[in-house]
Amino acid sequence: MTKTYLRVTIDLMVYDEHEFRLAAQNRAAQDGDVDPVRFMLVEQTDLSECAQMLLDPGVSPPGSTIDQSMGENVDLCSGD
């Protein structure tokens, strides 16, 4: 069987940092993370790490394996 590699890009705007961090903390706690509180601490965890926790929870769709994931904070000009 031939393997095909795909790259999926998602641009995500976080409009409520507290809620986003709380969701990441809750997901980490559900996954048995030893220190889920770190997702609430700006000094320890940036928003891209929260996004990885939420969007790549470690379960791949049937017939696939998530090979790697990465997140980065980007500074985009907004129309706000």
C-alpha cells in the first residue's frame, strides 16, 4: 500500500485567551497530563502549545497516523 503525506494548515484566531487556555488545560487533564495547570500560565506555555493540545490530541483518524505537528504564534495584521 502506498503512503501519501499531507500537510494541513489551519489559521486560528483566539479571541478569548482565558477560555482557550482553560480548554487546553481541561484536555490535558483528561489525557492524564501530570501538569495540566501549565496551560493557564503564560510564563510556561504559549498559545501555540495550547492549540497543539486541542487540535492534535494524539488520536489519528482511521487509516492514518499524525506524523508530527507544530504550532507557532504569528503576528498578523488584523482589520480590528
